[in-house]
Amino acid sequence: MSRDTGKGPARRPRPLDRARVGWPRPLRELKGLLYEMYLAAGAPSLDEIAATVAADDDLPGAPSRDTVRRIICDSVQPPHQADAVSVMVALARRAAADEQEMAARVRRLWIETGMARGAGRPIGDFDGQLVVDDLEVHPALDTGAARDRLGVLPAYIERKFDASLRSVVDAAASGRSGIAVLVGGSSTGKTRALWEAVRPLTGKGAWRLWHPIYPTRPDAVLAELDDVAPHTVVWLNEAQNYLGADSGGEQVAAGLRNLLNDPARAPVLVLATLWSPHWDALTTRGAHAQAAELLDGHKIDVPEAFTSADLAAVAHAADTDPRLAEAAECARDGQITQYLAGVPFLMDRYRAAPPATRALVHAAMDARRLGAGPHIPLAWLAEAAPSYLSDTEWAQTHDDWLQTALAYGTAPAKGIPGIFVPVKTRASRGQRTRAAPRPAAGQSIQAAHEPRYQLADYLDQHGRRVRADQIPPVDFWTAAAVHAHGGNLTALGYAAWTRGLYRDAAQLYKRATAQGDAQAAIRLVEALHALHPRDDQAANWAAAHIALHQPSDAARLLGALRAAGAHQVAAALARRAVADCTLDNPVAVSRLLKELREAGAEDETVVLLGRDPASHVAVDYPYNVHWLVEEFLMAAAHEQIDALAERAIAQCSFRPPIGVIKLMDALLRAGADEQALALAKRAASHMALYDSSAVRRLLRELQDAGAHEQAAVLANRADAYAALRPSAASSSEAGVNEPPSARTEPDLRDPAQLAMQLMSFRGAGEKEHALASAEQHVPLADLGNPRAVARLLGVLLTAGMEDQVAVLLDRDPAVHVTLDEPVGVADLLEELRKAEARQQAAALAKRAAAHTADTALADPWVAARLLKALERAGAHQQAAVLAERAAAHASLEAMWAVALLQRELLKTGARKQSAALVERLTAAGRFEVFIASGDRRERYRFGREPDGTPAPRWTWEDLE
């Protein structure tokens, strides 16, 4: 960095700070336009601007010096349009810009700012029916015409999780943006709980609620996210439909993160619901990195069943609401919300459905679990359903089979919608902008008006469990390629490819590519190159159909084309990309520059740099900017670095702190020492302080540069911030450093607590106390919990208390422990093995193999732990029994756990069971595991058919 040394010539006052405007968008554009013109004019002083206005009698306003500052720097709308226009004209005159054009733009943006209302509608506009229709709260069964008398929604029963949700809402009401994600099964009351939590906001200011739906959920968010005003609830029911989408999901997540972190738009409240498998998928960093960052730490679990206290509250409220009275009497296992949502009636209808209706349901279940959105075209279901019927069942259908099946499937019961709900073609509702109905992205005008149906939520969830090991028939896939929504084709193609249905996957990718999906194009090129390395037809198709507006899409496709050896196609694509791509995203532009550099495309790099990306990219987030600085450095584009640095220093948000450090380091590597120091100086006053390592690094750079004034500012801010944080000492629990004898007396009938006490005594050197306690309490310890007993036995063995080990074993814990915690059983088997209690280990192994519930073995990690413990205990026969059950019942959702189970199966010699698990894995999307053994890779070179047979050779010409 350059250093501050000596007294130089007098300097002008530093430029004014840029206004930080979050909402509304026209005001943000107005303030941005004024500031850009202010910089273009040479950053004149406030007195100079005011004097220019005062000297021109033709200008409509007469702003004072302070008014000029507020017009440029404040985040609110200028009170008088004339003053804003006059300031703009004065600045445009000094910058030699078109005064009339600038004045017209200021007038337009000032008017649009005054008219802005924000996305969504006031929360007070929602009544019970609108909550059901627009917010997707499940309608409750109608008992005794209760809806007419008491309203659409039954009385709400608060549960324990509501307090956690309410704290997030209360914080938002107090001015702090936040997010809460309710995670639980279908029909557990998640969406209703969200509504009950936000209802009180109607009396706490002008809160609005925005439920983005049309034309697709991700498209709706991206279209209006900039119009979200402070005091807005963003409603993301079934958030996987927003965040998990192949097209736009990560953009949605990134946009929501920016919204929540923008103090100029606070407070906003993001409320979401997810099923547990969707939570697991979205919070596993990788394909959904932005979604994981958005959601992590904000989960609130919603239990499947009501507790005894909850049921008492239901019984109390049942006196005034017959719907609750019926649920209290008839619901099983405390599943009150499921009963109110009609789940028992729905499942009865499903189980009793005629074959044709059941075929439609299974096709819809498969569509949903394999990547389709909630609104499924009837034409797809109608073409797929016959192949779900046996020959006998199909022969018994009549010509009106589809109408008959739909009539059964859509029939309501007790006021609850049926198995299928027809989807109404709708324009936007609850949105600020009223647009004429139009097809969604990837959807033809004809398809937008074709009948579509939504499968009942609970059956959707049920299908994901019971059909996880099923591969749909050929007609399902061929119909999907023709009728599925364009935005779902890539996900469906990936589901087909990972199940070995290579030809169906290629067909789906080809259709998606024709509709402009860059991800599909990349997968299409990679797939066909793997099968036909010398055939460039897929590469040519991709290059011809993909619009290259997004630089990141262009970069990824260029990489795929180069890897496929389609160098001529890649070169032509590069020429198009650098001429056509947008330049607003610095990360995307950096990726394209990197790809061009690695491809040796020097001419295309020159063209792209000639479009001056430094003047066009967004510079809000320094972390994003630093990637572009790095690529500019690789391209020796030093003028671009200087221009980008100047804009970033003036306009960036200084969040997150690590981003400031990354940008500063990139500027230093580029030799832009002065810009790096200027960034550090501004960061001293503006950077967030929660990252202590970033603060220390910045402080060190400022001190090394001699910028002592800014270093002092940063140090004072950091000290004040640290003073507000609770100290480690105050947060520690009382009694941590007290001797064991001074602590609260534990319940020593609990083997786990007894084990902890014994360890504490021994750790403090009180071996006599430990022995006395063991002699007194081991004979009385409860033997129900296998993990607790295992822990006690392990402590006794480690301590060498052989007599007490014998006492514990004489009580025969292998017979008394429960089997509902298989991991605890595995732990106890291991400790019994160490104690050489072979008979007890054998007895426990026999019980575990015979009586451990299939539901427990559904967790492959649990099954693997228990299987390993049985084998180590020498219970080979019991291990074989358990292996067969585990291979048949293990859930296939967590692939790392499945891989662990498969290894244990092979270790125990259960090859047949391992093969059965591998067969199931194919249906779950792990075809690569299936073809990894023997000669399968060659036999299945072109994939497989849905019936499991190897697919015959096929080429590009076989695709439609």
C-alpha cells in the first residue's frame, strides 16, 4: 500500500457518500443517477452546486446547500421535484451531459417513487378464505356446517414450537429482518402456524404480505424482489419450489439473502415451510450453496403429533368448535392437524380407488418425486397412466376411463378437496403489478391453457416414501418429454440419467435445450459426448439454441464444448457470447473471462474487455468484485481494474467483512495500492464488525499505511462493538469449576448420570468416592436404556471396577434393555464384547435381529452400526438376518449412509443383500453404483430400459 507521508497540496473535501436506498426501486435508480452524475461532474462542492442553480433563473427549484446534500445523499425521496431536477441539471451541465434528458429521467423517477406501493398486499386484507386460497393453508374438514357458523379455519391451538416462531416475528416487528423455516411432514400445521404468527402484524404498522406465485414461483420472486418494501412478509410455502428449482433457485436464494442483509430495506420477514427431506437436500452445500446459506440456522421443527398438553388444549377448545371435537375423538396417535386436513379420508379414498384412478395417482406421485412442479398437465398423466395398469386392468377399462378416473379423484369429502385438485388458469393475484396472463418460461401458449392438476399434499409425501424404489414405465418418460413444463425438463432429465435411462434423459435434455435451458445444454453435450465421442450434433444443437445473455451460462457451456472436443463450435459460441452477454454480474463476467483465458481465446477476451465491463457490473458486494479484479489482472486489463476499484470504493456495501479483505488483497496483487488504501479507509467507518479476524487484518493494513486516523476510527468502533457482546465469563454456567461434591445431586438411578458422576470423581482424583458410589448405585441402576447401560458398563471397565462389572452383568441387562434405540443396542453389544460377556451378547444379538423395528432399520447409518456390532460380537447368524431386513428397508435418501451400509454388508459377507441394495439404489438415482461391478459398464453402455434390461444402441438421430 502507499503511505500517507508529509503535507501535500491542499485537497478538495472528500466526495459525498452515496445514498443507501433499498426500496423503492425508482428511488434507488433516482439516487444512483444523481450520484453517477455527481461523480461525472467532478464531485463539486455543495456550495458550487447550489451557486450554479441560483445563477440560472430558468431552473424550477432553488435548493439550499443542505437541501442539495439531502437530494444527493439521503435515502428518502426529495420533497420537491423541482429541486431534484435543478440539482440534476446543474450536475449535467458541469459534466457536459444532455441536460434535458437527465431532467426528464429525474421527473419520471420522482413520480414513480411517489406511486410505489411495494409487492404483495396489506396483511389486513386477508380473511379466512383468502388464507386458504392464496396462502395455501389446508382447508379443514367441515363438521356440522361449522364453516358457515365459525369461519373457514378452526380455532388455533398453540404448541411449543410457536414460541420460537413468535420470537422471530416479534424481532421483525421491532425492526430487525429475519427468517424462519418450519420443517415437518405434510399436514402438520406448518402453514397455518405461519399465518397465526403474522396476524398480529396487522396492528403494528403498514405490514404487507407477498406470496409470489405467477408465472412460476422462482420467476415471480425474481421479477418483483426489487419491489419488496420494508415491513413486508415474504411467504414461501413449500420453499423447495422456490429454492430447489434448476432454473433460478440459486438466484432466488441469493436475492433473498441480499434482501435480509440490506439495512435500507429492513425490516422484512421471510417465512418458509419445508418437508424434512427437502430441508436436507437444500441445506447440503453443493448444488444449493446459496439456499444452504439462506436457511442454515433458521430451522424450527414442527412435530407430527400433539403432546398430552396440546391434546388437553384441543379438548378445551372442542366445546366451541365441533371440528376440534371430532378431531379430538377420532384422530390417532395425536395427529390432530392431519385429521383436520382430511388425511384419513384422503388415504381411504386412495386405497379404495379404482385401478385407473390409482394409475393416475402413481403417475402423479412419480412426476412430483422426480422433478415436476406441483401443477401437472393432464395430458402427461393421461398418456402415462395406461402403462401403470396390468393388461387385465387395461382391458377392463371403458372409453371414458379418464373422465371416470378423474371424477373419483377430484371428488371432495367432508369439505376437503379430493386426491386431485384442478388448477385454475390464473393471472397474478396479490401482486402489485397486474399483467395479462402469459405462458411461464419454457411453456407454450397452448400448454399454458391445458388442464393441469395438483396431487394432494399428503399423497405427494406418501408417494415419495412408498415409490422410492420404483422406476416409471417408458410411457411416463415419453409423455414427460412432450407435456412436462419446460422448467421441469432438466430436473426430469437428471432423474432419468441417474437411473440409467440415458436415452430418455437425452430426449428431455434436448427439449429443455430447445427452450433455452443452459444447464440442460451442458448435460446434453456431456451425455452424448460420453456415448458418441466423435458426434458433434449435440454440441451444434446446444450452440444453436442457447441464448447467451448470462455470462456464467456461456462460460459453463464453453467448458463443456471444449471438453467434448467441439472446438470449432466453442469458438463460434465464444464470439457470440462476448458480443451478447449482459455485464451486470461481476462473478459471471469473471467466469467467462476465465473460460476464454483457458481456451486461449485472446481475440474474444479483447472484445469483451472492449465493452467496458468495469463500468457496468454491480459493485454492491466486494466479495463478488474481487473475482473480477483477479481476472482483469490475468488479462493485464489495468485500466479496467482502476475503473472498477473507483466505483467499488464509492458504492460497495462493505458486507461481508471477508469480502472487503478479499477485494483489498486483489487490488494489492494488481498493484493498485492507492485504491486498496482508499478502500481500507472507507471500510474503517462502514465495514461490519462481526468478523474479528477481518477487523484485525484491516486495522493492521491501516496502521502499516500510516492511516492512523482511520485506524483509530476502526479501533473505537471495534471496542464499542465488543463491549456490547456478552463476555465468555458471564455466559459460562455456574458451578463449572466447582468440585464434584459441590454440584447438584444427579439422579443416580440413571446409568448415564451415574457414569458421568463416576468419571467426575475419578477425574478429580476421588477414586474412593467413585468406588463407594458404584457399590451403592450399580445394583439399583435402571436397565431400560441400552445406550445409558453401555456407557455405565464402559466406565466401569475403564476404571477397572471388575466387581461392579460383575454386579451389573449379573442383573442381565441384555434381557431388560429396550430395542427402540438400535444405536444404543449396538453400543451395548460392543461393551458386552469387551467384557467378554458372550452369552449376554448372544442373547441381545438374537433379540435385536428378531425384534428391531423395520422403521428403525430405515436409517441406513443405524442399520450399519447395528450390523457392525453384531458381526464384531460374533453373532453371524443374527447379522445375516438383520442384513436381509436392512437391505430391504433402508431409506435411500442419505447416500453417504447407504454407502456405509453397503460396505458393512460386504464386510459381513452378505453379498446377496448387498446386490439387492444396489438394485434399489438404481431406482433411487445411483445407477453408477450398479454399473461399477463386473461387466455391467459395458453391457449397459447405452443405459437401461425401465424394465431393467440393457438399452440397445441409440444415437442422436433416434431423438425426436
